[in-house]
Amino acid sequence: MRLLVMRRWPRGVARGKVDGWERELAPSPPLLQAFRQERISWEGFAQRYLEEVGLRRELLGKWRERAQRETVTLLCSCRDPGRCHRALLRGLLEGG
């Protein structure tokens, strides 16, 4: 299962290249903009992202259950996987 976790559809990516799209698991636009403009640190971004996505308990539960049954690959356009919301989200889906 290839799951896109971005607010906007990425340019040049055909719809058939992913199996699902969850905008609500992406960082909010203001949060992402603050991080990209270096107004907040990675640590600040991570804390705020986990707070935001933590409010979506039902959605997290749905994907946590799915990830227990099959491989779910999280996709986005972040260039540095070590400083990407995918890593944070993965921890939530794996750790419960």
C-alpha cells in the first residue's frame, strides 16, 4: 500500500502511482511553511506535528490497523528522510 501523506498532489506524479492519499496526515500548511522558512527548528516542528496529527485519532487508528495487516509505504516530497514528517508518522503507526 503506497500512501501519499501530503496536503497537495505533487506535480508530475500520476494518480496510478499511489494507492491512497491522506491529506490530514500531512503537516498543516502554516507549520510546514514555518519549518521550511527556518522560523522553527526540527524539534519544534516535530512536537507541533505530533500534536496536530495526534488529534486525528480515528484516522491514525485506521492506518495503524492497516499497517498491522500489510506493508504501508508512506510517500511525500521531503528530501531528507531524517527530517520528514513521514518518520514521525511511521513511529505513530508502528508504536501505537
